[in-house]
Amino acid sequence: MGRGDCGVCIQVDRAIVQHLDSNRYDLEYVDLTETPNRIAEAESTGVKTVPALVLDGQVFHINFGADLSTIA
């Protein structure tokens, strides 16, 4: 999960897509600035900042780009 105007988010997205096996993981990139209706979903999953990676329900905060409260 990230935001489109965040260079770190974009770099993380590209790296993840290149390195994770899409046959093993269902990959979805969510830009919360484009889909603010999914912020509540992100929060309920445990995402506090973006960019973040969620694998099997576990949240990995990659780097502090933005707090979710600044995106809404």
C-alpha cells in the first residue's frame, strides 16, 4: 500500500513486484490517494504508515512516507 506521489512508495512497489513470486502470492498494489475508500481496510489490517507491505495478514512498514491520517 502506498501513495502515487511518494517516490519511495513507487520504488518499493517496483521492487516487490519484481522479487515476489506471483504464483505464490496474490499481489495487489493499492494507491490510497486514488482509493481513499480503502483506508479503513488498511487501518483494520494494521497499516499505520505507507509504504507498507501486507503478507498473509502481517504488516511490514517499509519506510515512513506518510501517516494514514495525512492521506484521507
